[in-house]
Amino acid sequence: MGEDAFRVERLRADPAVAAMLERICDITTMGFAAVARVTDTQWIACQVVDRIEFGLKRARNSR
């Protein structure tokens, strides 16, 4: 597993990140929050809170 993949997996598995995103949605009254790994060619959603059914799923790799 490469360094980037290791970092993404750590974020995916961290319950504190999920709790932080939930709290951000609570405080801001926004229905969506995410943490993503972004490069110039792709982004990977590491953790997602999607209360508005935006459709973005955790671990999705987009280019």
C-alpha cells in the first residue's frame, strides 16, 4: 500500500473524522460535509456525511 493509500485509509477508519463532519453539519445546518484526498488528477472521498442525499459515497475515486 502506498503512502497516499495509507493516509486515505487512516481517514476512512477514523471515527473522530466522522464525528467532526457530523458536528460541522449540525453547527452550520448544512446537509453535506466531506473530507477528501485531492490531487491534480483525482479526488477520493475519505469520509462523507450526506444528509441531503447528494449521492457522493465514501471512498469514491473521481477524476
